[in-house]
Amino acid sequence: MSKEHTILINRCKKGDEKAMMQIYDLYCDAMYQIACRYLNKEDAKDAMQDSFLKAFAKLESFKEDYTFGAWLKRIVIHQCIDELKKKRLAFTDSDIANLTIEDESNGWDFDTEISKEQIKAAIEKLSNKHQVVVKLYLIEGYDHDEISKILDIPVKTSRTHLRRGRLKLQELLKTHYNETGY
């Protein structure tokens, strides 16, 4: 973290509202974009605002082991997940008793003709519970232990939702290309 950031964070810890606005201005656009990955635009704005309030309230717990942006990003993601849970998004262990989990590193190679925008659009078509796990895994880079803690689900459920989301993505993208004649 730069010396300027450290000074700003220390000023925020002392309750300096001007420093808080500077931090907000530095990070609000990026945090809004992250929130939009999980929520509609209006809910994303609310979640982002709530995240900054929580971050400023918990600033004493910020350790410089991470960048401030990474720390804030975790708060935003947790806030978004909490919003989804309020809307009764259920993460369950359904149908996983006899499921064989494949290695997640296989099957994520997309055809080079498929754009990132097409992949993102396909992710948006997944069921909410699969969509959230896929986003946390692929976009945010969390592993299953982290996802299970964030969503308060067993690791096995995280793996199941990821696998099912990946299979559905492959199906959606294959259909897209079959329909367009590729």
C-alpha cells in the first residue's frame, strides 16, 4: 500500500470525514462494479454504500497484510451475498450425496471464438445459487474453502454448485454457437 493510502487510512481511523470521502472516491467505482456482478444496479448501489459504512466502522480491524482494496472487496462481496440471502436465495446440499466431483481445473477452457462478454452473459443465465458460486470462483478467484465460508455452505456444496454451473455454461455456450451457425 502506498504511503498516501496509509496516511488516508490512518486519518479515516481517527474519524476524518474528508479522508473518508477521498477513500470513497478512490474505490467507489470499482466496488460498484463488483456489486453489480451479484445484484441489480439499484441494489448494488445500496450494497456498496452499506459496505463503505461497514468498512469505516471496522477500520480498526484492517491489517496491512492485504491491500485496502482487497479488504474492501471482501466486505462488498459479503454484503452482496447477505442481500441475496435476504431475498431467500437458498444454498442447499440437494442431490449431492452420490455426486462425483470432477477436478475444477478441467472444463474451464472456453473456445477462443467465445468472447468474455458472451461468457458473462451466459453466467447471468445460470440459476442464482450456481451463478454466485461461479462468479466467486472464476471472477473473484476464491477457492472452495473461502466460498464455503462466504456463503455459509459446506465445501462439498460449493463444489457441486460450481460443477453444475460449469456444465450449464458449457450447454448454454454450445447452444449459442449451434443457433448462430458456428
